[in-house]
Amino acid sequence: MLGNYPTGVVAVTAPGEDGEPIAMVVGSFTSVSLDPPMVAFLADRGSNTFPKIQAAGHFVANVLASDQAGLCRSMAAKGAQRFRDVAWQPSENGAPLLDGVVAWIECTLEQVVEAGDHVIAIGKVNDLRVVSEKLPLLFFRGVYGAFEPHSMRLEDRYLGWG
């Protein structure tokens, strides 16, 4: 049922304790507060990666672009070398800023809330940048795709939807 709701795709990255970059892909990323600026993402309690992000204490949410489905699959694979052949630069706190993304949001992990079989990770935004005019990568009904900006109807703009 929830597969009928499209989600954006974000690669959450952080520096590992050993200096190697770490990443996980999430489709549950959202704004929490504008003042102070805060965001959140959900991670499965069984994740092997989230405890490493939690230990780092900070992360970058990289908003993947519609042409980065291959990168998304690589970073979502279990046990794979997720950063093999991936271009990136370290953020102010050392977390990977991935090349080719739509935007990135650098955060300090403020709180982790248990919620069923997931945790909600809440981060305070330290810095953010839109780095590309590309369309974001979406996940809908089990496949990756892109938003088509011309699909919005003119009437939606008058109703406050656009």
C-alpha cells in the first residue's frame, strides 16, 4: 500500500571511525523544523550502518539526482564497497558530499527516537547547498524515476498546490 506513495531518495553519509566513509540510502527524509532548522530520517533498527552514523555524531543528507539510480543501488547494497568509483569531497565535518547530487544538508545528530522497528534520527542543520538544477531521484511502486515538472496542471497553481 505505501509503495503507492512516492518518496525522494537520500544517501546519508558520515565519516567512519576508521576514516573510511559510510553511507546508507533512505526514502524517509523530511524537514522537522525551520527554527531552528532540523531534518529527520528513519533507519531500520537492524541496520548495520546506522550505529556507525550515530557514533560519528554528524551526517550529510545527499539528495540524489534522477540520473543516480545506479549510485543509489550501489550505496544500498549490503556488504558492498559502497564508495568504490564514487566521486566525493569531505564536508566541514568529514562526511562525504557526493558529486552530482541535487543538494546536500550537513547536520549534527541531535536525537534518536525509537519507533517500532525503526529509529527516527533528528539532525540540526549546520549547512546546506543546492548544487545542481537536476531533478531529484524518486522511488515509486518499486522503481526509481523522476518528477516531471510539466505534469502539474495550471489549476493546481490557483488552488495553492504549485
